[in-house]
Amino acid sequence: KKSLKKKEDMPGSLEQLDVAGVEIPYHFRCPISLELMRDPVTVCTGQTYDRSSIESWIVTGNTTCPATRTRLTDLALIPNHTLRRLIQDWCVANHASGVERIPTPKQPAEPVLIRNLLNRASSGSASFCSRISAVRRLRGLARDSEKNRSAIASSDGRRVFVSLLFADVSSEPSELNLESLAIISMLGLSEQDCLYLASDLDRVKYLVNLLSHSSIDVRINSAAAIEMIVAGVRSSDLRAQIGSLDGVFEGIVGILNYPLANPHALKIGIKALFALCLAKQHRHVAVSAGAAGSIINRLAEFEKCEAEKALATVELLCRIPDGRAAFASHPLTIPLLVKIILKISDRATEYASGALLSLCTMSDQTQAEAVAAGVLNQLILLVQSDCTERAKRKAQMLLKLLRNSWPQDDFEYHDDFGG
């Protein structure tokens, strides 16, 4: 095969696009993205596009066909099964060259099917087996796509599953309860749902008890629901009541401490811990539950958004004396904060700088640890970077604080940065 130039070398050229070094046939490419179509659909003008591209085009307010510029009188997207099979055959034929076969897309569930399943799940006259079967089917549909989740929610699905989950908070949870919880964790909760649940602590206690369930998935789903409620209610009193429940912080920290690699557990765990720690009166409870060690031990494993949440939580907990002491006692805290101070995002830089500033106000020892970890060079790079003014201000305050800890031969050079 002839060698192909990279896509960025040929802007606007349809003939030079490739996948794994293999030229994509012109009619397999989406006219919008210019990439290999994974789910080709045809619009009313007869033009075919990749579903995600044309959906994005329509959602942003466009009402014309991108290729023909004629008005879309019908927004229905018809799956082009013939073209999809041809694309899949082409992928299989070029598998040896590194082309991956596109999966067969799952079609959105019909609204009538969703309504029938919800009716069966909530029916008091249906057998338990019939109801659990309907809920499991709905959970599978929710897992399949965002479209299905939206369809379930718009069919009053949240109300159905909240009702099923909390049907009897005084008894041990059944499969129906736990499957409903799993779906709620995917659908999310409305502000009205959050207020309804937070106003009755028995419901929240039910979720807190599930944080010690034998299944890690149940524990994660429960933590997700608790985080939604805490983040979704405006009343600081209600949030404070949830944070005061016995076992809530221990349960969340236990999810962060789960020994096996589980990105979803880390994501949900840190979101819940951050939401709970926003109530300052409960931060000491988080520290007592071991939050400091859990965050530091997992800090390198978080994705970007979760790393920001983790560093924000570190800064919050460093605002109280026992929080600072807990982080200072962990040998990896200061080296890790110094190492990642410029590596994640502007927000993360602010939080890491704030946490280091709090820790370095504790003692000469923490200052010496920060200097030994290379904080001086990091802070100088920070104040010279394009980061936020808040981050620069914190860096300058920290540089000034660390003056007496700088190596003597560096003092004169760094004097201008100390403020």
C-alpha cells in the first residue's frame, strides 16, 4: 500500500485520512468528523453520517443537512445496516494491519418497552420474580446507553426506583432493593429527590448501612447515592445531619481503601468524601476515620477530575489541626504534593499549594521536608507560569515562609520570589 501522510499534514483533504496506516474508503468516512463511521445513520435528505456526529450537530441547534445544506424536515435517524456491515467487513479484512472491528451498536430501547418494564417493576400484584426480572432488564438498558438512561428517567423511572429501594428500610435489603440502588446510581437524583431523601434520616441511615455490605458494588452504589443527596440539597443543616450519622465516613474511607484496583470505587469514594468534608464541623470525623492516609495512598491512582477532588479534600482537611497532623505524619504526603503541584491542572495546583502552605506552617521539620522534596524549584516555576493568581499568591506566601529553610547559596537568587 502507498504510504499516507498524517491527517494533520493534509487539512481538509478527504483522500489522505487513514487508520493504522490503511486508507479508509471515502464512503466509510463521516462527512462531519472525516473519521471511520461506527454507527452510520441516514437522515431525511439521504445523506449518511456517524450517529454521534449528526446528533451533536442537531443538538447544537443546526436544522440543515451538513452535506447538502437543505433543511431537515424530519430529525429521525435511520440506521444504515448495510453500510455498517460493509464497514465491519472492511475492518475484518484489514485486521492484520491493526484495524479494529467496530462493534455492532445497540439500538435505543423503545419508550413503550421502558414503560411496560417500569409498570411491571412497580406492580404490587406481580410476582417477585417478574418484578426483579423487569428491574434487571431496565438495569441492562440503563447500562447500554445514555439515551436509555434519559428515556427511563423521563418515564418517571427515578420515582419508581426510589420507591422500590426504600420500600422497607427496617428490613434487610432484597435483590429488588439492591438492583434499584444500582439503577439510581446510573440515573442520578433530582433536587426534589435529594430533598425527599435527606428529610428522612432513616432513608439515609439505610444507605449508610449498605456501606458495610459484603459486595463492593453495593457499597459503591450506596456511596454514589449518598454523594448525590449531600451535593443535591441546599440546606446546610440537612447536609450536616447526614455527615453526623455513625459509620458514614468509615464506610466511604473503606471504599477508598478497597485493596483491588477499582477506578470506579476511587471515583465515587473521593466524590463522596469531598462532598461530606465541605461541612467543616465533620472534618475531624473524616480524619479520625483515616481519610488522610487513604487519600495519600491512592493519590497517584486518581484520574484528573478525581485527583482535583482528592487535592481539594486534602486542602480542606489541612485547615484543621488534627488534619494537618495526620497528613504530616504520612511520609509520602509532602513528596507527593510537591511532585504533582504542576502536573494536573490549575485547580489542582491551587489545592496542592494551599495544602503545602498549611503543612509548612506547622513546624521547621515539615518545611525542611518540603525543601528536600524540591518544592523550591516547583514554586519558582509556578510563579512564572500561566496558572491562576490564587495559585501564584499561595506559592509566593509559601516561598516567603520557606526563606529560612532555603540552602544558603540559593537564597540570593530566589530573594525576588519570596515577596
